[in-house]
Amino acid sequence: MKLLRIVDLKHDKPFFSIIFPIYNREIYLQETLQSILSQSFGDFELIAIDDGSTDQSLAILQSLQDQRIKVFTQSNLGVSEARNTGIKHAKGEYLCFADSDDILHPNYLQDFYTLIQKTQASLIKNNSIIKFHSSPKFRPHYQLKHIHIVSLNTKNIKIGGTIWSYCIKTSLVKDIHLLFLPQRIMEDEIFIFMLLPFVDHLVLFRGSPYLYRQHSNSIVSTHPVAFDRINNFHDLILWYQHHKFLDSFPIPFYILYDISLKNPNYLTYISRSKEMLQTLNLSPSLLSQDPLIPHLLKEEAKAFQEYHAKSRGKIKFYLRKFLCRFF
């Protein structure tokens, strides 16, 4: 893969490296870039990776004259490889991520910086997200609140994997040679889970939001069922085995049944999860971390669906069953 550096950054050691993959986002790109380049905390490098765009995205990047910007080009290899390129070239103390159709609140980086100075954490998650379609609405200022230092266990392991909500110490990622799994959907979720066992604790907070654009061309919209998550889970277990974390870190088994009960692909997803899980030969003690997993292995997909429904709330389950008699 040949990389082309278009703009050099003169600042050798910025505080943040913002990893910014781009593929055919000319419609939104200028608005997104403006939100990044106008951050109130300006000590960052923006590592923009054009992943083989066929529109004017690269031309828009080339037109910018900002010393904080590095631009790399590559053939269309996917968002994982684009982010991996960014990580390899990052010089900042901490990594942040942004997608090329979203918007950062002006104080988004400032809030991360403030909490890093207070906690010295190597992994921080901002739980403030505003979803929008065309014109985002947000306040000029948000207070830092709901700051929690969390040690993960089997009850709170479902923390969400949207990579742009995290700020990660760069040395932590590079020391363990962690990269995004290529050619996968929801690759950011599994990246976070591969990272978590190396972190003593996670800092969660709410503050200046990340503005997430919802549109019909997004990856989430075009892949309503992310079957790749099952393969991702398989690779996660191998990663935990290699680093000897299986017996010391909670396993996110919920991935194997994290699909809407009403999804038309529900039974297929559950069947594939069961088949994959059987190949791993995990011990009964590990499987018992999640009360639904023994049922997933024992029951057929249709029967498991009932256990799954009960786990969502017994009152709702039996009420729904009662109402089905009349409608």
C-alpha cells in the first residue's frame, strides 16, 4: 500500500491525534472538518485517510491550509484499514476518532483534556451523543457531569463500542500492537473489547456531545444485521486466550444474542452464534458468566427466543403473551 503525505504537520508532539477516515463524503466533509478545526482545544493533529474516494473528498482535503492536518491516501481497503493507517502514523499522546459525516461540539476535545488532567486515565468515554439528520441542535456550553471511574464486570460489560466516543492513550494501543480487524462490520466494538483488559479502569462522563449524523448511506443503515459480530466475538476469544485474559476478564457474551427479537434475521443470527460458540469449547465456568448462554447452547433458536424475551423483562413478556391471545 502506497501512502502519499500531502500536508506535513510542524508540531512534533500534539496532545491529540484525531483519526479521520474518509470515503466519498464530499456532501458532509466541509462541515465536519470545520467542526474539528475550530475546536476550542487546538493542540491536535488531524490524520485524514482518504480510502480511495471517487468524489471530491480528496480535493477538499487538499484545499485546506492548516498545519495540523496530515492527509494519506490509499486504495479502497475499508474503514478498518484506514483507521489502522491513522494509528500507525499517530504522534499524539492520545487517540481520538471522528467519522467524516459527523460533527464535534466545539468543546469536545477540551472536555477529554480536562478529564485526562484530573484522572490520568488511559481510556475515557464520552456518553454524550446527539443524533441528527440535517441540522444539529446543541447548546454552546455543556457541564462535565456523571463522571464515573468504572471497573468492568459481567453486569456492566455492555458499554458500547462506538469508537468516536472514546479517547485512548496512544502508547497503550501501540504497545500491544492493537489494530482494527479488517473488512468487518462493527469493528470498533471489538477493538474496544480487545483493549479493555489492558486498562485498570475506564472513566465515563457526559459533557460536550459528539453529533452523530443519521442518513441512508451510513454503514449501519446499509447493514441492518451485523453478522460480522459473531466472527468478531470468535476473534476476541482467541485474543483473550493469547493474552491469558479468559479467566480474569468478563466476556461480552451478549454480542451473541444482541439482536432485536422482532428482527426477521433473528433465528439465523442465533443459530450462527450457537454454531460458532460450539467450536470454541469454552469451560462451563466461563459460559455461566451469562445466564442466557447455557440456553443458547442447549436450545434451538426458536426456543431460545423465549428465554431471551423473558430476560428483557418478565412482566412485559407475559403481558405480550397474554395480549397475543386477543390480537
